[in-house]
Amino acid sequence: MLKLLMLALPLLSSLVHAAPGPAVPRGGIVGGQEAPRYRWPWQVSLRAYNIYWFHICGGSLIHPQWVLTAGHCVGPTIMNPNNIRVQLRKQNLYYHDHLLPVSQIITHPGFYTVQGGADIALIKLKNPVNITSYVRPVSLPPASETFPSGTSCWVTGWGDIGNNVSLPPPYPLKEVQVPIVENHLCDLKYHKHRSTGDNVLIIHDDMLCAGNEQSDSCQGDSGGPLVCRVRNTWLQAGVVSWGDGCAQPDRPGIYTRVTSYLDWIHRYVPKNS
Ligand code: ARG
């Protein structure tokens, strides 16, 4: 009897959680699929408290004691570190949470609004984490790295799967490959169907664009990493920052360009030796 039940349960639950169609992948991020368990060991979830510790943003482990995220996730008004927790890489959000305390939040002093740039922040953990094959930091790029179009880049997160469509339970971490769109081309695209003057830059030098109508990050992915495979290593190229909707025509996702902030990051975070 017990054996029968054990056989029937996974079948039952797969019926209950069945996706609307075989071609529709479930999960956060627009397009893409659920991330394999061993992938993206640097992905973290930032939490704030209101009834429960809910997910506010993504982030990435860049050192055993430091998390990189977006300025708008924790600023621009100064937040008390006691009001934030960090959940390390997990397959399903909120299942068996193990939340880590934070000792310091540093928002870039040049950050005011996402459109203004400098949308970047650092979070120091009270204690360094144990590095395992499931949890480890991502490498930062050398300052000279430009991530030209054609580079293989991926974005990950537990954010919305479409405009105003949130990730359904069991909240699996999602991944999607996104095409890099050169800054000049991205700026031209963002000027379409907008009143912004042609001479007014929308995509600043400290931003990086990626995505199309099939693949993009979305609300709730902010602060999370855009990583690219360069010379056989994953490098963090961007931090999810903003966009005009998600996966809209002529509106690629906009990321904070990590190479623009290496000096600022290393003012606080020791270089991995
Ligand atoms: N600002 C959003 C957030 O707070 C991220 C938006 C990214 N948008 C995009 N089209 N890629 O989660």
C-alpha cells in the first residue's frame, strides 16, 4: 500500500503542477528554461521582511563574503543591514530557506535613478560562506573586456516570466541565453517610439544591453548577474538594471556594465588571489 502511494504521489503532483502545454517552459525570466542544479553557483536571492522574508532582487557572490547587486535593490536611501538577508544558490525559492545576515550595504554614491546609471551596490555578509561546488563566486572581467555582440551570455533569476506574470510555484531558478546588443544600436532602438531627442543618450557608457522579444530578464531579476563565457571562463558582464517592459520589440534589457565599476568594487572587495 505504502509502495503504491509512493509511486502514485509523484504522478499526482506532476498532474497538479502540469504546465499549460509541453512547449511552455515554467519559471522566472522571459523565455529560457529551468536552470540545471549545478549551474550558476554564484546566484543569490536578496530578501526583505514583511510578514515573511520575501524575494526582492537577485545578486551574485563575487567573493566568499561579498554580494554584488543593483543600486535600486537596496537604495538610493540608506537601508539598515538588519532589514536584509541573503539566500545562497537554491533550486526552488522559499523551500528550506537558510537566510544569511548582512553586516554592510554600500550603494554607489552616483546612483539616484536607474536611467541615470551607476545602478550598482555591494552587500557584505556577516560571515564568509563555505565554498562548495554548488556555491562559489563568479569572476569579474578584466577592465578591457567589452563583451561584443556574438558573445555567449546568460541571465538567471526568479523574476517575472512575462510582463506582470510572476514566477509560479515551485519557483525554480531560470536561465536564458540573451544576445548582446551593442550600446550604439541599443540607444538607437530605445529612441524609437520615444520623444527623447536623438542627441540625448539613453544608453550610457556604464550600461550594457542584451535580449530580444524571445529572451530577457524581467521584474524581480534585478540585481542578478549577466554572465558571459569568455576564453572558457564565466565572467560577470552585467547586473540586471532596467528596461522598457520585458522582451518588448526594440527594447533590450539594460544591465549595469561591471567593467565600469571594477575600481569602485575593489575599493571594498579584496581581489580573489
Ligand atoms: N527593474 C527590474 C527589477 O527591479 C528589472 C527589469 C529588467 N528589465 C528588462 N527588460 N530586462 O527587477
